[in-house]
Amino acid sequence: MKAVLCRPRFDDPTQNTFAFAGEILLWCQQAGIDIVELAEGEAIRTNVVRELSKGADLFIHYDHGDENALIGQDEKAVIDLNNCALLAEREVYTLACLSAKKLGPEVWRKGGTYWGYVEVVSFTTDALAEFQEAFNCGFRYRFIEGDTRQSALTRAKEMFERLAYELVDVGKTFAAIFMRENGDNLVYLDAHEPEEEKEGCLLGLLKLPLQKLLLGRWTTLN
């Protein structure tokens, strides 16, 4: 298997998720996966296009994104709706906010698979180890252990739920809320088809004042 890892680092959220992706890089190296790392200044569109054009089975992206794109070091899209044909017939594993809402289904329609999130991804700095475990576990299940797509998704969602309960037990309530919401918003397109867009719910409306309360102790990846 050949993989391309894109991990920019240019703000507070990416300081942490750059480290999260380091664990995935290590797993790949230990497992004998041929992985090309595009880190920091190398994590830009031209380099991503070049490496994917050479041939790769798997594209890993940590982390910023939106509904239509995955963002690189220069805060510009490395993958978007205009060049996502590069991901046809490939596996995609990303932590980016929202990208599984529109970009993911487009990759799926082109024959690729897409592990990602349909809403904003959030984490708190008082539980970085737990969030790293949750965000990365699906990669371990699918690409290191060789589990099926559906089983990897199910196991990952169970991990998010278990860690949410553990965070409640130690009094990290906000972390637990975000952990549970991240798990609910995780999809693996191919394990199931994209869902129709849903109307906003009360829980989403309640996020805004909650985020203001958290100040510097939380972050999102959009």
C-alpha cells in the first residue's frame, strides 16, 4: 500500500493535530506502508497533486477543511470539488471539519471512499490524549489491523462513546460533549451511502454560547 499524508501546521488547532497525525505516520512506517509525508511548508496543493498523480492507494489529511475542500499550509485548498477526481478509486482518511458533507460524497461518487465528518470537529486541550485516541483509532482498525470498513466505523463510534463516558467520570464535561458529537458526525462513505442534508437541530444552535464559554480551551478544525 502507498499513502500520502498531508499535515499542515500553521495555527493553534494544527499544532495539536500535527502531533495526532505523527502517530499515524509512525504506524505506517512500522507496518511497512510506503508513505509520503507532506508536512508544514510541503503541505500545499501542487505537492499533493504531484504525489497523488504518481499513484497512491490512500490519502490522509490532518486537518482544516470545509464542506467543499481540504486546506493546506498556505490556507488554500489542496483538494476541492475541482480536483477531487484525483481521489477517485482511493481511500481518504481525514480529520477536517465538514468535508464529508459535500466533498466526501463527490469522492464517493467517483469510486473513492471517505472517512470524515459532516459537521464541525471540536476538541478541548484538557483531553488531547483522549481525542487523539478517538480521531486515530479508525485508521488503526482499518489500515493497520485490516478490519472491514463497516466494522472499523462501528468500532470507532464505540470508542468515541466510551471515551465520552470516561471524560464525564473525570469531570471533563465539555470534552465529553465534543467527543460524543464528533462520534455522531463521523461517516465512512462506502460503509454506507451519503445521507441527505438535515435541517439544523437545537443542539447545533446551543453550540454557539457554549463555545463562547470555553474561550481558549476548545478548538475546531474548520
